[in-house]
Amino acid sequence: MIEQSFYDYTTQFGESQKRSMFGGTGLFKEGAMYALISNDKVFIRGGKGLDAQFHELQCEKFRHVKNNQRRR
């Protein structure tokens, strides 16, 4: 499963915590969320210059859809 293998990979960079969020699993370091794993995909948190780089690389942006709403 990608969730466990990615989490295991991150342990080489120090301790992380994981928590259920948005229908997936959020990964946290020192209280800050840096990734979300949902439906066997890893979404890396952007911000500042990363958003533009992710867009350039055609990375998919995570969109949380509540059960009672439809996807766009």
C-alpha cells in the first residue's frame, strides 16, 4: 500500500506523525502538515514558489469533496 510505503520512506528524515484527514491520511512534521495520501496518491503541500513549480510539472492539486457535494 502506498500510504505505508511513503510513510516508511519519510522516516529517514526524522519522526513524522500521521492523522486521518479529508478522507485520507495527513503527514505532519513538528505540527505542520506536509503531505496528504488519498486514493493511493501522494499530495505534497505547496506554498510560496512551490505552487508554480507544481503547476509547471502538471501536478494534480488535491480537492476535498464532501460526500453530499458533486465534483467539478
